Amino acid sequence: MASTFKINGRPVGPDHTPYIVAELSGNHNGDIKRALALIDAAKAAGADAVKIQTYRADTITIDHDGPEFLLTDGLWKGRKLFELYEEAHTPWDWHAELFTHASNQGITLFSAPFDPTAVELLERLNAPAYKIASPEIVDLDLIELCARTGKPLIISTGMASFEEIEEAVATARAAGAAEILVLHCTSGYPTPVDQANLSTITDLTKRLDVAIGLSDHTLDNIVAAAAVAVGAVLVEKHFTLSRADGGVDSAFSLEPAELAQLVKDLRSVHAAIGQPNYRPTAAELITLPMRRSLYVVADIAEGEELTRANVRSIRPSNGMLPRHLKSVLGKTATRALTRGEPLAADMVQGFTSQHDG
């Protein structure tokens, strides 16, 4: 199992509550005050971190009118790539203020860089971790550059083959990354529940010696909760102040109350997983006396035969275990027994203590 590591001092791993990341993405809607408010709201909801994206439209694509630069389907159908990224990007001159504000609020802020100049900016701001976005998993130069910083590296795997995931992880390790987390992801915006394929988390856990999490684009918290149940140690969800406010990612983003519920639900799921256990828990000790045992249910004279009419398996559990019923039937009482007495080995002629338990 992959070892636990820390992001900005917070342990991330199977023995710790899920690390919950609120993805701000383009939900600032071009307003730094809204971006700051989103950080505040994520902190209030209990998220561990806020993630932003560091790119400019001209570092992620080019301004071109060719058909391949026009989105023809999905949530952003009809949008030109350059115009979409121009709207969605987080201006670089906001970054220092966002990092300072998050630090003052006591919540971690990190980013997904999309080119070397973004990494340079984030290094100057001492970003505590880096994420490789799903489409960038094939950009091995970017992975190598982020890995060389020595910071924890989170690699998202939407659309990727296992071979591409393996290559990305190997590239990161070869460049010195010791703390790697792979996010299972379906890059559908939103993602239909029946395409979440959470069994991939279990498979990746077996096949890769790294921590595994989930980047979730479904419309509620059920998939995220199920992901934690099958081993996800980090969950990332897009986050907005209000879907009614619009924005490029608002349609598949959680509102503050929903994020707070996600935090509560994922902590509950993690707590419920626990450890394999075959002994009564503390909560069961109250109920333990209500197990069945053998009781005298009709008065029995000394020397009288024990039968199904005078000995039964009933609640509570103060008598002999029910498995001894056949062994005591037909034997005689060593003394007079009273209705309501729990049956004990010394009450049964010829029943030795070695048979009891």
C-alpha cells in the first residue's frame, strides 16, 4: 500500500480522513472578490484545500478560427477554445493575493500549472503541491518539471489508458517525485453516474504503488462517498457560490451547503470503514446480554429429566450457550431448578465443565 504523505502539513493516506479539495477553476467569473469569497466558503465548509488553475489562454491554446479549435458538443458547445480559456483563466496578477488570503484563512491553496511559466510563478509563491490536469497527463515534460520541484504531485487520469498512467507515474518518479497521488477521473462535464467506473480505484490501488483519489464531476455526492468506501484518499469537486450565478463550470459544481455535506459524508464513510472486526464493539456491549442462552422454563425437581418442555434457548444470555441444548436434553438435574434460572453446567448430571463455554 502506498505510504502516507503530507500536503502543507496535512497527512494524506488511507489512515486519515479523506483530503477534500474544492476546485475553484473558472467559478470566480472574472471577479477576484468572488475568488476570495470562494476561498472563505470552502474553509467554512470544511474543505482541506482550494485548487486553482494557472494558465493564460495563449499558453494553453492559440487564437485560431479552425474547426478543431471550436467545441462542437457538450457543456461548452459552440465556444472557441481561446475565448473559453480567456474567460475561465485565473489572472496571474491575482495569484499572490489568493495564496496570501488562503494562508490567512488557514486553508491550503495549490494549483494545476499548464506550462513552464506557470510552474515558475507558482514556485515563487511557494505552492505546496501541484496537480497535472487530465488532458496534460500526456505532457511528460510538464510532469517532469513539476516533479523536479520536490512537491507532492497529483496526477489526474481522465481519458488516459493504463499505459499512459504508468508512463506519467514513471516519469514523475524518474524526475525525483517521491509523493505521488493518482486521481481516477472521468472527464465528462458532467459525468453520468454509470460512467464513473469506481472499480478503477481498486484496480489502480493494486497495480500502482501510489495513493489513489477521485476527481469527481458527477452532480451529487454519492459517487464521491462510494469512492472513499473503495479506497480513495482524496476527493476533488468543483465548487461555486451559487450555480444560479452562472460561469463556465457552474453546472457541475457544488454550492457551499453541498460542499459542507460532502465533507461530513466523506468523513462518516471513512469512519465507517474501520478495521476488520469479529468481536463486540463498544456499541454492542449494551445489546450483548440480549443474545440467547439456555434457561429453565418450567420447575424441575432434583433428578428429573431435562426436556424441551422445561429447558429452552431464550433471551437473555446468562445461561449456557444454545449449542449445548442437545447435549443436556435427556440428562437429569443435579438439584431442584426453578423456572427463570439460567442453566449452568453444574445443574446437569454428567455434563462436565469442559463442554461449556
